[in-house]
Amino acid sequence: MTLAAPSSSDLPQPGLRQARLPLALPRLGLPEGLALPAAVTLVAMLLGALPFLRLAVAAFAPGGTFAPGAALDVMSSRSAVNATLHSLETAGLSALGALLVGGGFALLLAVTDLRGKRPLAFCLVFSMMIAPQVAALAFLSLFAPNSPVLALVGLSPAPGTPNPLLGRGGIILVMALHHAPLVAITLWTGLRSVPHSLVEAAQMEGAAPQTIVARILLPVLRPHIVAAALLAFVAGIGNFGIPALLGLPVNYLTLPTLIYRRLSSFGPEGLPDAAALSILVAVVAGLGILAGMLAMRQAGGKVEIERPLQPFWQLGRARPFVAGGLWLLLALKLGLPLLALLGEALTPALGVALSWQSLTFDKFAEVLLRQDVTVRAFRNSLLFAGTAALLLALLSIAFAYSLERRMGRFRRAVELVIELPYALPGVVLAIAYILLFLKPLPLLGFSLYATPFIILFAYLARFLPLALKAPVAAMAQIEAHHEEAAKLDGVTLWQMLRFIVAPILAPAAAVSALMVFLVAFNELTVSALLWSSGTETLGVVLFSLKEAGLAGEAAAVAISASAVILLTMLGLDLAGRRLPAQILPWRI
């Protein structure tokens, strides 16, 4: 959907004096055309490049002297090797599972005549938007010996039975289901680039739908399939919430959980080891990212498509059965685990069967109204996610304009720096920011470590690429003649941003803000290492409650947080018609 351009009467007209425009800002020694790109580049370097440079220095040049021996010793230690193997194993196998589930889902929604595609896609994306630790806790509750859902159908395991999801198998299963929407979204993007004329030519030759999928669509989509699998693999390498809840209780450590345990055990003294392990995580994830970029290059550049791919597979009598199978998959992936969490939150004590007589909302009242730490965590998560979303929405307007209009051949280099904190695992970013802000800031004399600002800065760095998606797409659709008309009237760059570009990009920036809020509200991987007393977030509190054995209270926090995400997504969906096309991933 193309944003509506302002009418000619709304724009500065050549020869007319714009008396209401404020005076231009001073140029600060730079030509006006270079000031904005220079500022954008500087912010990108401060948020993206500087923390990782500090991480590399701490790992390989402690004290300012190049001495990689200690870092290499940490990377080659038995615990690090085992954690690396566990990370590769769980990430690789879960990526294959995500490819099967997400790929099948994407193809069925894109090429068949199923009904109710938008609700199916919405539920699939919602299952990814809820935090990984919430997904892990939900599956733990579903298969626990005291599971209220399984007890209703007589399938509850006997008391004392170990939870089957603890350990390697559970991590792989839950990560595969949680990352399946990543695969589906990537493949939906690829399917939109397939011209329908290929299908029509095959149909004219008498090819069956399954033949078209197998011999035309899958070969054309091969680069996107590889990229989707690698995206799920990189997400699995950096995932902390699922291995933490399902692996730490049985001492099955991946690289992120090993770093967390080192810092929890040794505090700041463990930072050198954590830096070395973070470099190892970054190398593994970086190889996956590079492989994905190479795979996408094989897809070729942008091609003008006269008519994009349309559904061509008529399911006939099988349509209700296929739809029922997809809804059943969503019930197993999302519905039943959340019902198990809800049941655990509504029962008064462990082992009490859920019934109308035993049902109680006391745990919700406890975590939402009475317990100081959980109330503070809700407030902190709303504050951190909301502030980051607002600041990034404002930044995204200037960034989008600069990248689209002013950067030229340097655009891709700046984009790579911006994407670095989002592409690499969150645990790497957290260690980088700890090292960057641990000592007092130069000239200012105070440290941001153990303050709310370190979490806010990390959120700004991590979610800036997400915030730029909608404004950059909208900026690409705006014709440059609006700006040229303003320049003829003597409007400065800053006035143009405020009075012309900002109003046009405001809807896209608002969408970006809400998407950032969705992801940041339940975030755990970054805040698990950056929080301090008084700055706990929902992800941190949920993890702490589960470790303390307060599963019911943890379930109440998880359900409440998921409800906030669901309401935000519903609000975005209602506004979907007025948003740029392809911004909301579930509107297919």
C-alpha cells in the first residue's frame, strides 16, 4: 500500500514566503547536505560498532596489549567446547524442524485456496511474538506431572515423573516451533517475488499443482529456503530463554547459558571469560549470517513483476481437512501450552485440580498488584520498551530520509553497522555494553553500569534495524519532487524534515514503534545480563520466579505479558489498511 502524498496546497510553493517556518539551525561547520548523513553515521557507529569494538579489545587485548592467548584458552576449554557443540546441535536440528513447520505453513497459505488465511497467519506470528521464555514455560507447564490441561483428559504424568522437555530434546522441539514463523515470514517474502506467469505457463502444459510446487516454486525459492533455515539457525544460536528454562535445570549448557552462568558465579571478575565466549558466539552466528547473505544473493536483484504469485491450488473437498490440520498444529504450538499456563496460574496450589470450585485469581492479583518486584518489572518493561519505541520512531524518520536520499554508495556500509546489534545474539550485545559502560564515561566521570540507561541504550542499538523497516519502505515510495519544490523556496534540510518528511513518514514510524514495543516488552536475552536491583524486566522476573519454584506466579506473569502483546498486535491489525504494504508480517 502506497502512502498518500500531500496535496500541492500542503507543500511549500516556489516564490511563496513560508513565514511560519522557524529559522534554520546553525550548520556547525558542516555543509547542510553532509550534516545529516554525518550525524546518522555517528549514531550508527556509537550504537553498533563501538560496543563490539570494545568487546574485541577486551577479549584479545586486555589492558591495551594484544594477547589473544587467554581468550583462545577460554574458547578451547572443555566447557566452552561442550557448550558450542550443544549450541550447534540444538540450533541446527531446531532449524530443520522450523523449516519443515514454517515452510509447510507458508506454502499452504500462499498457493492454496484455504479460507481464513489472515487469522492463521496472525496466530502463527503471535506465537513468535510471545517471549521465548514464555514459550518454554508454557510447554513445561503442559507436560508437567501436575499439568491441569492433561489432567482434564486423564493424561497427566504420575507425580514425580521428570518433565520430558527438560534437556536436549525439549530445547530442540520448543525452539523449532518458536522459530517456525521466522521461516514462514522469509518464505512469504520470497513467494511475493515469484511471477504468476510461471504458474500459468506450467498450467497451460497440464502440470498438476503438486508438480508446479515441486518443479517450479521450490527451485525458484531455493535461496530463500536456505536463507530461512540459516535465519532460524542464527536465532537458535543466540536464544537464551528456551535453553535457560529447559537446559539449566539439567546442566545442559549452550553458549548463551554458559556465559550467563559464568557472570552469575563470578560477577565482573568473569567478564574476560564472558568476552571471549561472546566472541565465540559472534563467530558462530556471523558465519550463519554470512551464509544467509550469500544465499540471498543467488536470488538475484529486484525484478519488476507484472502480477505476483496468486493461489493456484484448488483443494476441493480436502480444504476443511487441511485447514483443520493447520489449526490443530497451532493448537499444539500455541493454544494448549498457553492453556496449561493459564490453568497453572488459576489453581491455588501445586497439585490441586483445576475446577470451578478451585479456580482463583489470587496469583494474578499477587503479581499485578501486591508483589513489589513483579509490579516494578511490569512498570520497567513498559517504560524501557515504550521509551525505546518512542526514541527509535523519532530517529527512524531522520535515518530513513538519510539512507534513502543522502547516503549514496555509503548506504550499504552504514546499514551493515546498524544491523550488527540486531543480527548478532543478544548475549553478545549485552556483554559488549557491560564492557563499554562499566568504567566511568570519559569527561563525564560517571558510569551507566547498573543503571536503567544501560538497558535503554542496548534496546536502542538492538531494535534500530526493526524500527527502520517501515519508514525506509515508506520513504522509497515518496517521489523526490516534494523535496525539490521545498528547496526552490529556500527551505532548509531541518525544516524539510520537520514539515514535509516527518508528517508523511509518521504513520510508518508509529508502526515501527509498536513493532519495537512488541519485541522489547518481553525481552530477556539482553536484560538478563544488564539488569540490577530496581531495573528488573518482565523476562528477568519470570525467569527468577521459575528458578525459585514459584511456577504459578511465573505463569501469571507470562499470561499477563502475553495479553499485552496480543492486544498490541490486534491494534496494529485494525490499523493495517492504512499502513504501508508488507509491514505487518501476518497480513498476507
